[in-house]
Amino acid sequence: MTILFIGYQEILLIALIVLLIFGGKKIPELMRGLGKGVKNFKDGMNGKDEETENGERKTEN
């Protein structure tokens, strides 16, 4: 069983199913939303690190 190894045929099949379910016009909106979510997650992680550093600097002063 090779669950972790997906070939190009399986990826094409999944893409075709997604295209049939959502349609061609909805896919860019879905990808845009996914991209915004990932960006917000990264910004949140970076912001948390900066807040921690700023908090440590404030206590040291």
C-alpha cells in the first residue's frame, strides 16, 4: 500500500473531480481564499514571534 506516494494520474483524477464539482469559475475564488488563509496564518505566526521578542525587550528595559 503506497498511500503517501501519489502519481500524476491520481493528481489529474483529483483535479478533474474538483473541476466537475465546483466548476471552472469557482476554482480561482477557492484558490484565492486558500492563499489568503495561508498568508494570514504566516503573518500571525510572525506577529506572535515579534510580540514575544518585543515583550522580552520591554521587560529587560
